[in-house]
Amino acid sequence: MDHYYKSHSILITTWGRMDGFTPELRINKQLAPLVFETLKINQPFPTKAEAARFALEVAKKWIDDGKPIPHKHGSK
């Protein structure tokens, strides 16, 4: 699922596992062809939609704050 936010492209993928769905996100600056940030979130969610919604909020916060995502939300 692609999203655009403040000159960034956010790609969110969800993965199914036995205990729910986990999201992975990639954030690219629109003018830079290389991946700017990748984050796999290990926290399971009951649905794909909830996992994707959480990942989008994490990505937006990271872009707004302009700093690395705290490890308590997941791991790189």
C-alpha cells in the first residue's frame, strides 16, 4: 500500500503470522531513488488494516519529528 506524505513516499507491507499481522514500512524521499528508512514492526495486530494504520502513523511521526524511530516500536 503506497501513501504520500510531506514529500515522502511510504510503502507499507503486512505479513500474516499465527498471532496476527505485522507491518513493514519503507520511507523514501520523493526526489531520492534510494530507500531512506526501512522498519519492520514486530508487534502483531488482529487485522491487516490495523497493522497498516499503525505503520502509517509511525511513518508520519518519523517524518514529522525528523529523527530515528525509537526501537520500542520495532526493530530495523
